[in-house]
Amino acid sequence: MSIPREDIVLILPIALALAGAVLGLIADAFHGRRLAVSIVILGLAAGGALGIWVAVNEDPRSVADILAAGGGTSAVGGAVMLIGAVAVFGGWTWFTRSSMGAGAAVLISIVCATSATLAASLDLLLVIICLEALALSGYALTAQARNGRSAEASVKYVIQGSVATGLLVLGFAILFGVYGSKTDLLEIGIAIGSGPVEPALAAMGLIVSAFAYKLGAFPFHSWAPDVFETAPPPSAGAMASIPKIAAVSAAVFVFGVAFGVGDTGSLSTLWLVLAAGSILFGNLVALKQTSYGRMLGYSGIAQVGYVLVGLAAPQATWTMSAMLVLVVAYGMAVACAFLGAEAVRQIRPEWDGSIDGMAGIGRSQPVLGVGIAIAMFSLTGMPLTAGFWGKFGVFGAALVDEWQWLVAIGVLGILASVVSFGYYGRVLRALYFDAEAEASTVREEPGSESSAEAEANPSLFDASTDGSSVPAQAATAIAALAIMALGLAPVFWGLEWLYELFYVFG
Amino acid sequence: MNVAILASVLFAVGLYGVLTRRDLIAVLASVEVMLGGASVMLVGLATTIESAAAPEAGVVEAVGLFIIILAAAEAAVALGIVMAVARRRRTTRVDDLTEVSG
């Protein structure tokens, strides 16, 4: 299994991110957090830029039969690393001041490298190892706020995650045992096509459940809002976007390309049910949330539902690219939204994490306000933002299909997008039209409350991490510009250009 | 086929434990039983089912080891987080962890 010299560049992006992580750990041990966080940002930015370069310039091909590179997989890898770089940069104040900050930045870097590997993976064992590495990093990142609430959210995440890992490994065991001890996804797919179909369907049911959990799809969602509410906003932004992009990308390859052979019609039904449940549940519950983080958590369930509509549809190249565009657009927007929350937290240290508590920020901080507003528009799927082009492709594929249930769910998705403006729009109203925070949304002074209640307050992460909001504001602006760039590019270069960038290797 | 039944029973016992036990340590122990069942399924099926193409020597053992390491890594991180909960909340009972919800 040797790699030709001209193929080294294909895996170099992942190597750069990992090198940033390792050097960051060493720098943290010897010199301090600022240098460590800077190295992590540099590694991620370099890896991300190289990933995009590879996606544009190299032909899609496999490296050592285990990783796909070039085309959509490299574009996804580059996108997750760039999102990671922006998230770490936006959390600069938090990461350089919190005692565990550099470690968290390194974990985000590892999450990015693992996600890029997962998106490119052609081997089922590698998929499992990457999913597990993502889960373990996620547990640690959630617990990193070091208070009772985040520890509680983290332990719930761990228990549910362990069950999902059990389902995943059991499904893998059946595929591995019954279909000739293979781990290569394409070979397993061929073996399923020529062998008995029942064990494969049982195994895929288990693996689909595990993926649904990793994606936070209904009914495997309950960890997501807790984690997004209690984790520090930069880490929450990274966790909400990066692993989700990678898991969707892996699901597209595993279920769309590799296992798309043979009779898998019942699998489409399973995806359809998951999608419908996620869209309905996520939207309805998000409507009544008062916490910004929980609202993003529940709306993330709905967003995953939109992506799963694509998996239920026939796996044309166009549909697969559309799913990747949709999930990358979601990742960029949700990272932008959480970085905006980090900036709000720095500007108003007394902020309790509620949507009402953000009142008036848009007028006092124009750049931050516009950044968060663009994220909300893209999450809704407003035309000329990145989110629109993803929804366009996915719902379009559902609407033109002959299967009436799929058409119905396409319509449901479009209606749900309209409904979703109910809660995304509430953020805009708070930013621009509501009066400044009243006393009820402001945290009580410590001392007047018991320490247990003070710890129960989501805004109370670590007082020493309050400081300048400039990095978080700048990162929000960068993310918002990227959303607009991805949204406007198809206007000039055509939609084919965007979907070609996210071409799925098959 | 017997080995598949054994593995399924192990997995089911573990899942039952996760759903019914109220103590975090017991829940984690049940998770380990689940993962043990999955490993037995993997090695058992791969070594007993006759397939057209025989696997390369060592592949089954290597993959089995990977799964065991994965379970161990999971347990290490999970126990660390349970320690953090126990220290901050003075409890390891699942029923007491109801502060984050909505």
C-alpha cells in the first residue's frame, strides 16, 4: 500500500491539520496558549486552503484504495478545516484565557482532521474509527466549560453516543461476518448485490440508526440541544457544523454510492421516515425555545431532516452534490451563528443565553448584527445565500420524483422552511427591533443567589474568559462573507459550478 | 449460527441494562457488555461462515482488535466525564441529572 509521490498532495490537507494539532499541544506545554492557538489556526487554514485547491485542480481518484481525494470529498475536507480555523479564531479570547483553552483548540483541530478523513473514507472500518474519534472529541469539548450543566450534558451525550457506537459496531460486524470479511465499502456493496439481502438490510438498519444519532436526527436527537446550550459558543459552533458535514458526506458515500446496489428500497423508506420526523419535530420544538443555543440545536434537527430528504431520493450525482452543498451551507451558517453568540457574550458578560437578551445588538454593533442576520437568512434558505442552493437541489430532486411520498416530503420541507422563519426571524427582531435588555433577561448578581443557581446559569462559563469581542466579531464577519460568496457564486458562474465543486466520487 | 445467538443475547442484555439501570457506572458497564456482544458477533460470524473468498490471514483478528481498542477508548473518556459529574454534582444517579432540559 504505497502512495505515489504526486498523490501526497491529496492527503496533505489532513496532515497539515494534524500537524497543527500536535505542534499546538507541544507549544501549549512549553510556551503558552497564545502560540498554541495560533499554530492550530495556521494548520487548519493551510490545510483548508490546500483542500479547496485540490478539489478544484486534481481529478477525483483514490489514495491507496482507502481515501477518496479530489472533487467533492476534498472540497468538504477543505470546507470543514476552514470552518474550524474560523471557529478557533473567533473563540480566540475564550481559547487563550480559559485554562483548558489550548487543549480545546487542539481538539477542534483533531475534529477537523478526522472529519476530513471521514468524508474521504472508502473503508467501513475507517468510517467507524473516524465516527468514534469525532464522538470522543465531542464529549470532551462539551465538558470543557467545566460547570455542572456542561458535565451533565456531556454525560448524557456519552451514554447515548455509546449506544449508537454499539449499534454501529453490531451492524459492521454483520456486514463483515456475512459478506466475506471485507472492510472496503465498494467491495461490501458488490458482495451485498450478489449475496443474501436480509442480513444486509438488518445491518444497514443498525448503521442508519447510528448515523441518525451522529447527525442528531429525530428520534436520536436529544443530546443536541443540551450540548449546544451548555458548551462554550465557539466549541458549540465547531461541534454543530464540522462533524455533521463529515457524517452527511460519509452517509452519502456509504448509502448513495457503495450500498446503492441491490434492493434497498426499504432503506429509502427508513430515510424518509427519519427525514419527516426530524423536519416536523425540529421545527415545532424550535418555535417555542427561548434560549438561542437550544433554538439552534432544535433547528439543527430540522436542517438534518432537509438533508435526509436527499438520501431518500434516488442517488443521482446532482442529488448527492446538492446534499453536500446543503450541509456545508448549514455548517457555515451555524458556525457563524455561534460565533456571533460568542461576540454577544463578550460584549454583554451578563447575557443569559436567551434570544431576548440579544435585544438591540444589531443597532449597537452593526457588523455583528449583519453577520448574524446573514446566518439566519441562510439557515432559512433565503435566495442569494448559500443555504438556498442546497435546499433548491435537494427539494428539487424530491419534487420531480415519481414516488408520491417523496414529493409530499419535498413540499413539507418547503413549508417547513417558511415556518422556520418564525424562529430565525425572532433573532432578527431581537437584534434590530427590540429595546435593550430588561432586568428579567439579565443574570442576577453573584452573591444574591446560591452558588448552585449561579452555576446553573448558562452564561456563567468562566469569568476570566471575558475580554475583547473583536476576534469573535471578525470571525462572524468572515463566515458571513463566505456564506454570501457561496450564495452569489452560482449567479455568476452557474449552479453547475457549485455542484461540480462538490462532485461525489463514485 | 449459535455464536450469532450468543452475541445477540449479550447485546440485548447490555441494551436492557443501559435502558433500566439508574446508576451511571452501571450504565457504562452495560455499554461495555453491548460492545462485547458486537465484538463476539464480528469475530464469531467471520470465523464460522463459509464464504466464497477466504479472508486474508490476520484480517479478522486485526479488525477484532480495533473494535476492542475502540471500546476501551470509549470507556476511558466516559469514566473521566462521569468523574467530572460526580465531583460537581455529588451524585452518579441518572435521575438526579435533570437540570439541562427544555
